[in-house]
Amino acid sequence: MENRKAWLGIQVIALVFGMMVVGCGGGEDYNSGGYVHIPPPEEDPLTGTVTVTSNIAIDYSGTEIMTLTADVSDLNGEAYRNEYQWKRDDVNISGERQTTYKVTSDDIGKKISFHVTNRGLSGEKSGEYTVPVPTTLNLTLKWDSNAQKKDTGITIERENGGRWAGASTSGNLTTTGTTITLTSWRETKFKIRTTYTFIGDPFYFKKDNDEGSELFDFTNGLKSFVLTNTLILGTILDDLFATEE
């Protein structure tokens, strides 16, 4: 009886030792030597859809800022277990691991994708957005030689109002012209106005002597306008026209 107990004890020790060797890898084939490999339980997959949308805001200088936002609310995993990564043409963008991303000049025309993994779920989900190339206009403004108020500063405004750009760094234009570059993802029109005011009202240039028109078409390429105006009683601006060359 004692010998049998001793033999059983040796077998238990051997079995435990064998399991330890298998659990530690040991360089052995799990399916040889009588060992049976029990794989870990499979993780549930990460499911759902990731949506990436864009929003354009205007900063204090009149520059457009595009921000991408990833919506992960449709995913089945617990949000606090999620891990995020933004990529540009499938290459990680360093440090960008939040659900929002501010577009840079390096992203223009590129595919920006957002990738989600979840600790506890298998697989990955992603959404993407291709950043469009903005419309760019090189706009030249010059005074007509007969314009009477040449010391008036010029401002370019967006269609719905708000400063877009200044026509010159000095605040004064000449008859030879000043060129500025306008770039936008969203604008289709713009306005030209003077910073000279009378009783607080801005003066807008009309288009090609077309009474009532203050909007100019914003398209890719080059445009040049000759500005003219007259003074009434020596102080009030009138007849402001921008004629395209």
C-alpha cells in the first residue's frame, strides 16, 4: 500500500511538472509526448462602423481650419478600452491618438484614416476621409488712375461677411496693383470693401459697373480688378466699382 501511494505521488508530481513545462513553452510540441494543448478562449470581434466627418471653422486671422471627427458610438466595445490612431495614406501620424484631428497642409489631397482597436476584443475598425484640394485664387487689385480716394484700405470679405484677407500689407494700394492669394474649401463668392467709412457704414465695390452687385465669383486661377471711386462733397465715397481686366 505504501509503495502504491508513493508511486501515485510520483505520477502527480510528474504530471504537474509536465504541465508547467508545457505552460512555459519549453520548446516542446504541444501535441507530442502525450501533452494536450488547450488554446486560450477566442475573443469576441470588434463590430460596428466608424464614421469620419469634417468641419471648417474660421480663426481670428480669417484662415479656414478643417477638423476631422471620428464617431465611434456604433462600436460594440466599451469606449474606455478603445485605442485610436490617425493615419495619412496608411502611415501613422505621430501623436494623433484622439477622436479629433486638425488637418494640416501635408494632408491636402491625401486619405486620412482613423483606426480603432479595443483591449478585450479582436480585430480593428476604421473610417476614412480624403481631404479635398481647396480652391485657390491669386487676386490682383489696383487703383484706376482717376480714383479719388487712393488712401483707402481694402478688405476681402467672405460671402456671408467676415474678414478673409487684406488687399495689401501697407493698407494702401497703387495703380500697379497688389496681389493676394485666397484659399478656401467652402467659399464660392467674395466681397471687396473699403475700410474707409462714413457714419459707420462700410462701402462695398460693385462688380463691373453693375448696380447692386457686391459679390465676385471665387474660382481657381488668376483674376485682376481695377478699382475706382469718386468723392461727393470731398468726403463721402461713391461710385465704387471693380472692373475685371
